[in-house]
Amino acid sequence: MQDSRKKYLEFFKKIIKEDFSGSFLIYGERGIGKNDFCKQIISQIFQTENYKNHPDYYEIKKAKDKKIILIQDIREVLLKLNLASHQGGYKIIYVRDADKMLPESANVLLKNIEEPGKKTIFLLSTNKIKSILPTIKSRCVKIYLGPLSKKTILKKLSEKINNENLIKKLAAFSLGKIDRINKIKNESDFEMQEKFVKNVFKYFFNADLVSCFLFSSEFNKKGIKFRNALNTILIILRDLLLMKNNNYKNISFIFLEKDYQKILEKFPEQKILELSKQILDYKRIIKYNISEKLILENICFENYKNE
């Protein structure tokens, strides 16, 4: 666990002794353990890991078959808050993926977040803080969580995997995001991921323009997830930038290190930064139904235009 998380947990441990009430917005990138962190806070306050059965724990989240948090689910929880707490303890309301609230739903919650009842704590989590209403943000204490430290990732992996070589690869591959490696259980699983990364590297960084273009054109037929490809290209660019600055120990795709060495001269730092910015821009406009094939083809031409 990173030092900042330890400090935050220590804060909650101390503050609950003061009959405290408050609202907190936990935010950070997807996959860095926000939900686990909120669970730690809740378990600490209720002094049990089985907190979901605690009578004063309430969770608000989107239903499995819905894309949003329903307004009636929020109202149901708020009605229960009018009841006295069991044994005079704390009430905790955890709003998971708070960005899934529509404005009218968020406004129903607003008054309670602004003035929580006695010994009442609201925890909201999100990986899209820009999607949270300003009125909600302004009434919460904001806690930013960065990626997990390599030490923490190694510890988590060693608890479930008995393969030192695989653990080392996964720790680098994770980029501090436990979600990136949760589904990888063995060498075979990792080899599939490795093969995908090597293919993206081969066609977008180490092949001629025609091969790259044809690979992009056939992309959907190969059953490859588009977002995964964009993220992989970004990570490769990050690795190249790290190597440009002699920071070899922090590259993510350590199995590509020798291949990176062969192409470093073709990728000046400015080109890496420009490509990274462009791909981030593409990621932002995906939601407007822009052709995925066209985006990949454009990346090919941008990559090779100065050669």
C-alpha cells in the first residue's frame, strides 16, 4: 500500500473517534483500486470485513442491467437514513461509480452530502471526476488515488501466484493498475496478452506503411478490441520515452526491451509526444462513433509520415 493510502486510512481511524460526519469523493484512473480502498475505509470504521451485512451500511450503484444509477435507488437509501443507527454507531453510504448519476439523481443526493446527519459518512468513487456535477464536487473532500506502487502490486501477486518470473512480468505489465492483470492466472494467460502486444508493436512500430495499413483495415476481423489497441500503442510510446531517458526499470512491456532498442533512433522524443497526444485525442472522440478503422489508418500515416 502506498504511503498516501496509509495516511488516509490513518486519518479515518482517528477522525471517527470524534463523532465525525462528512462526504468524500475518491477519484483516480480506472483499475487503481478505488473500490478496494473504500472497502478498507468501511471495514475499518465498522471493524469487520463483513461490512455488507452491517445494518448501517448502504451502497448505491447502478443496477446490473442499467447504465445509470436510478433515482429511486437513491431515494430508498435516503429514506432509511432517517432511521436511528443501530447501537449508536456510524452510518456509511457508499456511492460506487458516482459519475453514473444523472443530474436529477445527483441533485436528490446533494442536500444530504452537503449536510450529513450525525455520525454519517458519504463515500463517492469515480474514475471520471469531470463527469461529476460541480455542485457535488464542491461539497466533498476530494481524495486522489494514484496507481499502486510496484511493491504493493508484487505483494498482491505473490499472494495468489507461485511463479516469480510471471510475477515480475505482471508487475511491470500492470502499470500500477490491478485491473490490468486480474484475469491473468498463469503463464498461458500472459502469453496471450504478450502475443497481442507484440502484434501491435510489429505492425504499428516495426513494419512498413503498407503492412500497418492492411493490419488496421483487417483489425475488426481479427477480433481485437479497439480500445485495447489504442491503450497498447500509448504504453509502447510511454516505454520508448522512458528508454529515451534511460529509465529502463520502469518500462511496462519488458519482453519488448530488445525490440525497443532497435527502433529508438526512429522515434525522437518530440515524435513520441506528438503521437501520444494524438492518440489521447482519438480516445476522447471515440464516443462520437468515429470509424475505428479510420482512426487506426490515420495513426499508421502519422507514425510513418516523417520517414
